[in-house]
Amino acid sequence: MKLSRLSAPVLLLFPAFLVLAAVVVVPLALSFYSSFTPFRLTKPESLYVFIGLRNYITVISSWDFWVAFGRTVLFLTIALNAEMLLGLGLALLVSKAVRGQRLLRTMMMFPMMFSPVLVGFQFKFLFNDNIGLINNGLQALGLTDQAIPWLINGNLALFSITVAEVWSSTSVFAILILAGLLAMPRDPIEAAHVDGCTPLQTFRYITWPYLMPFAFIAMTIRSLDVARAYDIVKIMTDGGPAKRTELLWTLVGRTAYGDARMGLANAMAYFAIVLSILFTVYFFRKLAAARQQIGAEW
């Protein structure tokens, strides 16, 4: 087909297609191909050796991979639920504000303005066992007489990372749920008050069903982010101590650049993508069900 026969919209979009192919399609195809090779950064010629599913078999039989996989699911579950509860609370509080609501909405978005790298450095300083503000504050209040090893103890380190992740992203839930609260019609709530419903009953049977689609949209967005968490973990603990905070993408990064095993790392990455797809499909189904419920009840 000659270019002169193509329509004007296609010709105008053709440069964009070329750019997308160069920066998205080609790297994806190359990474997918390399997952079937023993490609090492130190041995470029290994990219041309085809080994079939050997990398994927290695990933499936790797204990470290499944530990990181389970820890990622645990991290994602805790972070998403904490962000949703805190975001819901913030949205309800801001929606009740009579004055300064615009200022509160702006302040609520403040954590989103920081890059994950900066958040990682910020919380790494806060949780430092020697000079961290948290330990100094606890000791000043007399709540502890010795420094707590937040980033050295494995369980505490994972907790610290979760706190940093929740702080930086709770505003996503708060903003979307607040948008639902502001768009919600007042007639059903007023009718519930007239019928003698308590505030808890009104929230449980009227407000929350209406807000569920907004919450599931936020969960879908955040599940994709948390499932590929890397920056904050890399800065705060680098997967330590003793790999106790190793998540999927930190394991992929360590395998690719620390061990130079790029082919195996790409195989791990495609398994991690499957996790993201599963969570996305799950939340989209919940979103569709919530929309149908609203359509039936409202």
C-alpha cells in the first residue's frame, strides 16, 4: 500500500506509531525473546542461544522466587487495605468540612508530589535506628529506652516499607472516594434520616455501595503500582536484611544487574506481570459488579 493512499488521520498518527514501536513494542519483544535464552550482560553472544523454557522452569523451581512472590502478595494486600481505610477516613472528614475544603483537598494531594525515590530517602532517615526522628521521639517520650532497629529487623523493615508506601499513596484512594462523595445524590441519605436510620446504617447500606466503584478504581490503579514496587524498597532496605524484604521486582533487578542474568530476570518479570494482570482482572470484575448493584438499587 502506497503512503499516498493512506488517509490523513493515519498519516498524522504514523510518527506516533513509530515512536511507540521503538520504545514499547521492540523492547517488549526483545525482552520476551531473551527470556528463552541464557543471556548474560557479561556475555552478549549468549543472546543468540535458544534454550526454550529452561529459564521458566528455573523460576518455577526457585524457592527465592516464590518467597518474594508471597511477600509481594502480602505487601500488596496490607498496603491496599490500609490505604483504602485511611483514604476513606480522609475523604469522609474532608467532605464534612464547611470551610477550607479546597485547601484540604490540595493538602491531601501533597504526598503524591514526591517521587518514590525521595519518599524512600525520607523514610529511611525517619526510621534510622541512630539518628531517626521516630526513635528519638519514642525515647524522648519515654516509650522506649533503646533504639528500635526498624530497618535491620526483617519484620520491622517490611513494616517500615509498608508505612512509607501507605503514606505516599493513600491520597489516591482519598481523592477518588472524595470525588464519589461529592457526586453522590443527597436524596437517598435524607430519606434514610427520615426513616430513622443511624449514621452507621446509612453508611453501610447507602453511602458505601455508591462509593464501591470509586474504591475499586483506586484499587486497580494502586494494585498495578504496588505489585511492581521497587524504588522505595531499593532505597530503604535494598531487599535486606538477609532478603527479608525482597519483593518480586527487587529480585528481578538483583538478578538482572547484580548477577547479570538478564534472560532469567526477564522470565521472572513476565511471571510478575501475570500477578498484576490477575489483580487487575479481579478488581475490574468487582467494579462491574458494583456498577450493576448501583444500577439496580439507584
